[in-house]
Amino acid sequence: MNLITITDLDIPSLQIYRQLRDNAVTKDNSFIADSPKVVSMLLETDIEVRSILATEKFYHDNQALIETKDIPLLYIADKSVMKDIVGHNIHHGVMMHGIRPFQTPIEKMGNHIIMLENITKNENVGAIARSAAALEVDSFIVSQKSPHPFGRKALRVSMGYVSQLKIETYHDIFATLERLKSLGYKIFAAEVTEDAIPLQKVKAPERWVLLMGDEHAGISKEILAVCDKTIMIEMSSEVKSFNVAVASSIMMYHFKKGNSAV
């Protein structure tokens, strides 16, 4: 490994570690990952890596993996120098500058899709991505208004497993749902309504999309009208709803593993 000791904090290729925050978008679709587990996971994929900024320990522990990649810039620094570069304490000892993988066309999404409508919290996006990967859901479709799954916090919460999913972002949810329906997908909207079907009575078809809505407002009536079915998780009448990441996990598990029928 050709490790570069940092002698100048103003090197242009280091500035992205300071400047690129959650939900920011660059022209080349850069992202920043942090924590040893996330970076190690991403190094096992074919994602393009522009640079790594890490302590000597990270390079020592991951030398064999790093040497399998063609990474142009490997910066070595202690945590105090990393703090001076980034502008805050670095507890984990590693950061990585990568390029988001290309989006997957809807026509190549696979049979099982989790879709988010204006989810606003990075933590929820990341947690849903991790559950989707664990349950072998093929694809992840998110609104362009939502945090991107490769945002720093969402990526950390997903533990890097979002890299195992096909990803697409959309601008117009109505056009996207109609396109999915034309490709043979059945759209299931997760919402508590009077006519919602209890989850235990749902049998998933071969091709399905599970649509999860805004953490507070849910899914609008206009969007529900476009979906094939509205479904809900049976719960105590004293509790209004699950956290969206928890509800997504329960529903994805049922859709992948459940055998009950309507």
C-alpha cells in the first residue's frame, strides 16, 4: 500500500471530507462513508473508491482487502489530524470517499421492491435498507425528496448493506407507480384505513411493491387510490402506529416468508 502521510490540511482531495454533508448531492454523485464495518463492507463491492482517510490501525487490520482494490489515494492520519480535517471528533478512525453506484432502471428491479414516499429521517432510510438486504428484497426505490440511501448517516445505519440492493430514485410518484403497474407489479400501500387488509391475511403475488409513507402524515388518499391494495399490521387499539422502519421490517418479512392467504 502506498500510504500518504498528511502534511497539508488544505489538499483539495481532502476537502470533501469536510464539505460533503448528509443529503448533499455532487455532480459526480460522491458519498462519504464512515466506521470500519461500513467501509470494510463497501470495499468488498465494486463501488468506485476515490480515497480513504484512516488511522494506521485501520490499514493494518484491512491491508489484504485494500490491496485488492485500485484506490488512488490512501491518506493516513491519527484521530487528532482527522478531527482538524473534518471539523469534529472522529471516534471510528476511518472515512471513505466513494461514488454512488449507477441507478437501476425500473425494468430491471427484480420481483420484490420496497418503496418509500417522502421518508424524512436518515436513520429510517438506513434501517429499512438493512432490513431489506437481510430479507433478500431485491430493490429499493426512494423519493428524490427523501434522504439518499448512500447519505452518510443512512449508510452507517444500514451497516453498508444498502450496497446489496438495486436502487432507483423517483421524482413523480404517480408516474412511477403507473409504470410499475404496467410492468406487472402489484402495489401494496402500508396505511391504517377502514378498508385496509390485515397483514396476516395477505398473500404476496410474484411481483410486488411495498409502499411505505411519510413518518407523520402517512400516505395520501390520492396515492392510495393508485395502489392495488392497502394493508395494515394488526396492533393494539391504544397504539396509533409502528415506527416506519419497524413496520417495514415486519411487512417485508411477511411478504418474503408468509404463507397465509386472503
